[in-house]
Amino acid sequence: MSLPVVQLAAGPSPSPSPTESPTALVPSLQDAQESATNAASWVEQNWSTWLAIGLKVLLILVIAVVLRAVVRRAITKLIDRMNRTVQAADGPAGGTALGSLLVNVERRRQRSQAIGSVLRSVASFIILGTAALMVLSAFQINLAPLLASAGVAGVAIGFGARNLVTDFLSGVFMILEDQYGVGDTIDAGVASGEVIEVGLRVTKLRGDQGEIWYVRNGEVKRIGNLSQGWATAGVDVTVRADEDLDRLKATLAEVGEKMSREEPWNELLWGPIESLGLDSVLLDSMVVRMTAKTMPGKSLTVERELRWRVKRALDAAGIRIVGGTTVIPEEEAPADPTAAVAAPSVYSNSASPQAEAAAPITPARPVR
């Protein structure tokens, strides 16, 4: 008896491992080649655009840098030419002592540096800011939100730092208008003294006692410059009302003429010492006013010296100086020797009715 043969169909045999783990998909060479082809195609399609943008940005930057350098150099040459013009005007050919005093080297240097710094900063900000906006526009960036944000930020900063902006703008106009400079003596309202440094935000002053004042330019409402032009020295001479006016006038004129010829007062005095006449007349005194134009800042020195000379000259001439409305004492009469003796009393006479009325009553004797 033969057994039947069962033929099984051939097929894949199952994996002996009970658990099958997924394998990572590794890109094939064909996928890499396809990606490279796509990238090359994208570059080939856009290289001209990127090249144009790059050349445009490079051109903008080169033009901005060159224009900034040219403008800054032009500003520097303009400031130097202004300085040379002022120096030529103050030279020996056409200059005066007033011009050489008003425009000294340190003042001109600081003013030129401040003006040049402001102009160069403004030019650099405008040129570089415009170039930055053009570069962003070349990259197809929408500038509307950026400009709106910058405007809002500018308004916020302006409100927060309005005092700083006010100080800066006030300092710029003070320097451009040449209201004062280093070496000037000014009265700024909040402080007064000699200017030792001028800045765009703060002006530094040295007071009469040696203290240093830092004055913000935005706080200065009015400025009195005591070092520009000329100063006036005035001296009031008060004498007795019965003095000889002609002799007094001649004495004062001699004092002024002599002082104008001597060193160093002939340099400090920019005009003759004049007697303006009677400034006021009182019952017991009169005031004669003397005045002269002096170098700026030297009026007090001239006044002190003039008072000294006037006092010595009047003492030598026998002219008496009085102060204000002082009353001249009159001659006193001889003292009365009986002024200290009291008047006699009626009670000293026992026979007077007052003495009898004040006498005590004598009691009567008793009768025995």
C-alpha cells in the first residue's frame, strides 16, 4: 500500500523572529540626485535676482560711505575757513583790542568743535539712515510697520526725554548765535560767573567765590553777557553844598586826565574819564557823576582806582566829602553853670503860706 505524496506550494518562509522592527528609510542615490537637481534649478532661476540685489546693496553702501566722508570733510573745511577769516579780521592790519578780546583762541576752538560736531552728526545720521532704509527696501521688506514703530518710539522718547532735547537744542542755538564763549562773564539768571566750558547740554561757570556752576542750557531764560562790547565805570562824588563847583570840576578833570595817561589804566580805559555834572543837589550836599568806558570786565577795577585818586585829590584841595544827607553840626553855645542847680522851693521859707500850712499843729496844754 503506497502513501499519497502531498506536494506543498513553494513560497516564502516566515521569519523565525517573533517581533519585527521597522527599518529606517535611507534616501537612495536617486533621491539625493533629484534634490541636487532641484536646488541647482532654483539657483539657476534666481541667481540673477540675488546678484542684482547684492550689487544694489553694495552700490548703496559705497555711495553712502563716500558721500558721508565728502560731507564731513566739507564741513571741516568750512569750519577751518571760518576760523581763518576771523583770525584775519583780528590781525594787526584790521583788528582791534575789542576783536582780539571777544574772539580768543580757546573760545573759537570750542565753538568750532561744537558746531562741527553737530553738523557732522546730523549729516551722518541723515545719510546712513537713508542708506539703511534703501537697503531694507532692496530686500523687499515692507517699511511701513517699521516706520510706524519708529514714529511711536520717537514720540515716547520725546516725551520721556523732553528736558534733554530742550537742553540740546538750546545749546545748539546758543553756540550758533555766539551768545557767549569761554572767558566771558555772564549772568544766566540761575547763576553768574566766568564761562570755563560751553557744551551742547551744560554750560560750566566759575563763580566769584571760586565755585563751579553747572547750568543746563534749557533752564537759561535770559543771558547778560558782561564781556562783549565795553563796560561802564561810574563813580559818584558827594561833597558839601557850599563847595566851589569850578574848583571841584577842575580837580576831577585833572584826576581823570592823569589817570588816563598812566599805565596800565590807559589800556583799560577805552574812553576819556568824563564829569557828567551834578547828578543831584540836596540841602546839605551835592553829587557829581564821573563815568568812563572801560575794557569788558574791568569796570570795578577802574572804579576802585578812580575813587582812590579822587579822595586823595579832594583832600589835597581841601574839598570835604560827605556821605548822603549828613547834617553838618552847628557851633554849640557855652554851657550854663546854673543849669544843673535845681530851682528854690517855697517850703524853704518858713514864713511862706505854704510852709505855715504844712506846719504841724501844736497841741494845747491842759489847765491846772
